[in-house]
Amino acid sequence: MLAETETETHGAESGTDTGAVRRLIVIVLFEGVDLLDVTGPPEVFSLVRRETGDAVGYRVVLAAETMAPVTTAAGVRILPDLTFDRAAQGGIDTLLVPGSVEVDERSRVRAVTDPAVVQRVRMLAARSRRVASVCVGAHLLAAAGLLNGRRATTHWSTADQLADEYPEIEVDADPIFIREGEVWTGAGISACLDLSLALVAEDFGEELALRVARQLVMYLKRPSGQSQFSVPLEPVSTTRRIEELRHHILRNLSGRLTVPDLAAHAHVSERQLTRIFKTELGTTPSAYIESARVELARHQLESGDATLERIATACGFGTTDTLVRAFRRRLGTTPTDYRLRFRTGATGTATGTAATTAVTATSDVVTAPAPASSAATGR
């Protein structure tokens, strides 16, 4: 991954320098844009700053053709922060492209792609380290040529349209979101939150993304994961005892985690432990432990080359057979098949000569020198 970050200076606004690390996110605005596509991701990004005490995070700006208010599909008007031309003057960490739809006389939903907006998306993508579409925003990326030869997703209602109009794109309507290099596509409106959490996990680590997910009362879904492969590992608990016990499990997945051991650790009876897990987490201790181990194994399969034997040992399964049975039971597939489909190690990090770039604040927007080569532009 290109570690292009920014040190934001608020001197023009407050006369103080926070020294905080910022990543510039530009969200594209245009008439008729879906409101939640625009407002959902910033809610996720704002929690990063809150969870870290303002130490790291994002600078989110809304860009449009002019500074006039933009009327969304919901009828709510939004004020841009800057124009497209202004946004293109510097480098952008992440370009976020929302979408818009229209419904014809036969109640068929179709994605809208204004050629003028497509041209602007193409221009801004060339200045961006990473590009992500929200919901039917994938159609704008496709029209801009950013999805050619890639696998992509969009809202299920327009997936056939995307496949018909752009046969060079491998359209998969099943995933919540898909990452292909530094181009990301998200499925539905609510899936924009899952995609945003995945971006946070890539930028600042999964531990922080998990904290943000818990604030949103959401499950953390890792990049390249699909809904049917998501293990609900982190429901919010209402008691400190079960919260501490849950973290004890996550810290000791490779060790001995029997129900008697957990009951002794929590200073409760085995029967009471089982009742607490059922009430708080909706599952049994054994099932939760297996889910946690499967989740850890998924991460190792996605991001590394360790053998199944080593993964089975590291995740507490003991044997490969036990690992395979758990995967079949929880995910309906095998560890080998899962790795073949979802491994991100080869594409999860950017290649090339780009290095960490220091960024300064200028005028009303934080910008960075554009990268010499960007996966977002297909080069």
C-alpha cells in the first residue's frame, strides 16, 4: 500500500498546528446524487479521529462542478467544500464516487451516468492514490474506464445493467464490496459503511477499525470478504465481565480454551457461563471460540502463505482436519478454496516506486503531490 499520508495544519483556521496525520478524501457531488452515499462514509471516518483522540484520521471534502448547492435524490441540498478544478490541483488519497438512479415508467431502476460527471471522475482519479465507488457509483467508474478488466460489484438492482453495458468488467453482485488493486467497488447503500470500515482497516489497522465498528454497532468485515463469509465476531456486549472474557478468548486463540477454563477465568459456573454467552452474544462459548478461530484463520489465509498445518496450530485447531471441518461448518467451503478466492496478499499492497509523501495544508484544502503511478488510473 502506498503510505501517502498528510500532516494537517489548521493555521489558516485556528492558528494552531495539531500535527495530526490526515488522509484527504474527496467525495464527488452532482445533481441527483444519493444522499446516504454521500453522508454515510464521513460518519465512519469521523469516528477514527474520535477514537484516536484526534491523533490520526481523514480530511473529508465534498467536491462539485461549482460552489452552488447540490440537490440530492432525497431533496436535501448539500453545500460543496470546493470545486472539481480545485480538488484536482493536488494529490488525493481517496476519491469516493457515489451514485444516482432513475426509475422508468415500468418501475425499472437504472443507474445514471452524466458524461460531464464521468469526465470529472476520470480527471480526479488520475490524481488519486485510491478510488472507491459507493452503490451504483460503480457505473461512473465503469464509464470512466476505471473498471476495465477488473472484477467489480454494485447494487443488485443495477448489476445486470453494468454487465450488459460493460462486458469487459467481471460483475459480481454477491459481495458487499470488492477490492481490485487500489480500486474498490461497494454494493448497496448500507454497504458503504462496510467499505469505509475496510478502508480504515487498511489505513490504520484492524484494531482501530474494530473500535469504530463497535461504535456503529456493526460487524467488522475485512477487505474481499463476502456477506456469506462474514463471521459475526464482535457483537456489542452490555457487561464488562463478558467483554473481558471475549477479549481473553481473542488473545489466547492458539491455547487451551475449554468451557471449564473460561468459567474458572470468569469466576462463574460452567452453566452460568453458557447462559451469559447465550444472553449477551447469542451463541455458546464453544461456538464463539470456533467462530473466533475461523476468523483468525481467514485473515491468515487472505494475507499470507502459511501452510494449513501452521495455520491450524496458530489458530488453536490443532489439526488440519479440525480446521477444514470448522470452515465447512461455518463458511461452507474449505480453507484451500477460500484462499484461492480471497487471498489479497498479492494485490493488497501497492507496488512501484512511490514512497511516503509529506503533505502540507494550502488554502482551504489539504493536498499532496500526485503519485507518479496510480492503480486507480489503470497504469
